[in-house]
Amino acid sequence: MKRIVSFLLALLALCSCGEDRSQILKVYNWSNYIDEDVIPMFEDWYEQQTGEPIRVIYQTFDINETMLSKIEKGHEDYDVTCPSDYIIERMLNNDLLVPLGFSSLPDSINYIRNNRSPYVRDMIRSINPKIDANDYAVAFMWGTVGILYNGKYVTDEEASSWNIFRNPKFDGKIFVKDAPRDVFTPVLMCLKQDEIKSGAISLDDLTRDSSDESVAAVESFMNEVSPLVAGWEADFGKEQMTQERGYVSLNWSGDAVWAIEEAQEVNVDLRYSVPDEGSNVWFDGWVIPKYAQNVKAATYFIDFMCRPDIAIRNMDVTGYVSANGDPSVLESQIDEALDPIDVSYFFPGLDSVRVSPALYPDIHTIENCALMHDWGDDSVKLMEMWSRIKGDNANAMTLIVIALVVVAFAAFGFVKARNNKKKHSKKRR
């Protein structure tokens, strides 16, 4: 149904070519990555602020590279899109982004400037040492890569290291994201612990490391993991974990939160850990592409997405964590049943807050995390390595798991029948 709606919206966009583009805003976002009820709210708000009508044409994508190709090769005139960190870096390096003019916004509604977390601001600045990417991108959602595990079968100590994935104890009970970028750097951090601890190499150095030596080292590690893997997955692994078909899963924090909440309803003890060796931190961010035709409305749209109440709504619907640094966003996630943690890196001064570490890692965890960078032309080495690790063929267990998932989805009409439950079906990478 969503594909049909997206197609009709695309036709509508073509038919509206004769309309005044100053009254049309074309937004291109991930599937299921926004509370779509906020779109008409934005249209009303924009007219209140500017005195001008606006109509949003909202389309979705499932893969970063699909979005990038449409802009890079097709010169599509999207006004706003929301790529992942490494694609923002690639777009910035290839002169495909328009600087954000948020300084022109009235002070009273400049949510971009007022609600940027210092951590997110510094993270975005690290994208390019020569250009401050904060002038071109505003983070929307963020998170970490870690281990989702079943506390009944896996100890907290075992889940504190990436070495768990080559532990034969969990043979056939391991799921790994089919996302080489999200696997490579954490494994390299695990392998380079001596150099990291001695100060011989920094986390930022590792996130930029595409050397043949490092690729070979990660490939060797993953060749030990591969025979133990039940499935290489993009979206079904978290459900396999809730059903106890898997005990260990390399996962994104947003999917882990969803799985933990689902598992609680069936008394399955799922937990999330960012290993001691370190991991990736990631974000998706709003940008204005080079061929945008309504930069003014695009700027207001990005600003509206940074309004705290809108950020909270989007978090509630998508289940991912907003990059918004306003304290009210954090307050919406407080759970008095949890132990207090230090999140002062994200919310200055708040060093004892009862919030899930899967949503907001504590300061000590985040100090061991870093943003992975785009490899440019060397990206082909990463993909070739990944192809060799998986052997370009799914193993028997993977095929069985996929078949079970397909049958289950067909039986239940692709819906789990919880309209108000957080559902994460966006394939980030």
C-alpha cells in the first residue's frame, strides 16, 4: 500500500510541474521514519510563520544509495532529504549540498540553533576537517551499533566483547546485520585494542582505515564468525531474537529497543550492550540537495523537525532516538525504574538521569564510540570483502529462517496487529 501511495505521490509531483514551486516542498525520507501526522501540522505552521501557503509532497526510500543516485545522476529536485552520515559526507565532498540558511530564521522559532546537542554538533563537524558539515546538515536520529542478547543464555560479561560472535557456544544462534560498514569498524576496534590503549592509534583513525592490512584482519575475524551465523539480516533478526530463535545479534540500538520492548510482553529477557572495545555511532540527518527548488521552505521544514514536541512525536512513532538536545526530549524518555546514568555529553549538566542506556549510552560508553567515515573509491574493497565472507550464498539456516519469516508475515498480513506499538521497519543501511 505504501508503495502505491509513494507512486501516486510521484505522479502528483509530475503533474504539479506547472504549479508555483515556492508553494511546494518535496521531501524524500526513509520509510517509516517520521510521524506523518506532523506534515499537515508543518503546512499550517509554515503559513502562520510566513503568510505563504505550502504543500508537502512526501516520498520515501529504503536504501541510501537509491536516494543518492536520484540526486546525483537524475538531478531530482528534492528540497529535503535525510541520508545517513557517510552519504552526507559523500554528498558534501561531491558538492551536492546547499548550505543551510537557518541563521535567517526568527530567533523565536530557531529550533535548529537552540536545540543542537554539543555532542551531535561535534560529531557532525568531524565529517570533514576542512568544511564544517553543521552548515549543511542537521542530525535527525542517532544511535549506536551493539549486541542484542538473551540474558537467559548469554552473560553480561560475554556480551561485553565483540569476541562473542566467534564463540562456538552460540553456533547457529547468531544473527549479524547484512551491513558491512556497521560490522567492519567494531571488529577492527576489537582487533586493535592494544594500539588503542597505548595511544598508538585513535578511534577516529580506525574509522577512516581502509588499508589492505585492516581489511584482511577483519575478514579473518569474520571468517571465524561466518560458520556460526544463523542469518545475515537487514530487518528480521530482531523478531528472531524475540522468539528465542537467536541468542546473540549484532544490531542497531533502535532495533534493539524495539526488540526489548516486544520481548518483555512474552517474558523474554533481551538486553543491549555496546562492547567495551568500542563501536560505531551513527546518525541520519536533514540536508538540502543541490537541485532543490524551494530552499526557504526546506529550511523551515528542517527547523520544524527540530521543535521539541515534534521530535518527541517522531521518536514515539519510529522508536529511534532524536538528535534533539532539548531537555524536554530527554524527560519524555525517563523511566524511574532504571538506574541513573551520566548523559552530560549530550545534555550538559545532566549526569544522573534514569533513562535506558540503549537509547542514550552513558558517557563512558560513548567515549569508546566513533563515527565511521566514507571510504570513497575504497568502498569497493569493503563490499568485495563482505561478499567473500558470506560466500555470496545464504547458508541453509539463513534460507530456513527467511522462509519462516515470509510464511509468518503472509499469515498475519504483514502486520503484527499493534497499531500503536513502535515498529521499526526502516532499513538504515
